[in-house]
Amino acid sequence: MAHVITEECIACGSCIDSCPVGAIHEGDPHYSIDADACIDCGSCVDACPVGAIKPQ
């Protein structure tokens, strides 16, 4: 199950650097996770300072 980035995202970029497979991409106004590329490791969840990343 992939994770999703909610509207609470502040586009700080912390999650991009934490993703080992590059599944996170910049978006406007918030970032997004490619569900097909996500390996559900949870690294992005731990990296997000505002808790905007949730299990899908």
C-alpha cells in the first residue's frame, strides 16, 4: 500500500530526500507520491515535519 501526501504539505522537500526510490515529486501546491513507484518503506512519513504523509 502506497502512502499519500495530504493538503497539509508545506512543500519543504524533506520527503524527497528521504525516498530511496524517488517516488516523490514536486507539485503545486503540495508534493505527490507515485503509487506505482512507492515501496511503502515509510521513510517519508518519518521525514515529514508536519505529518502530511499518511498510508493510503
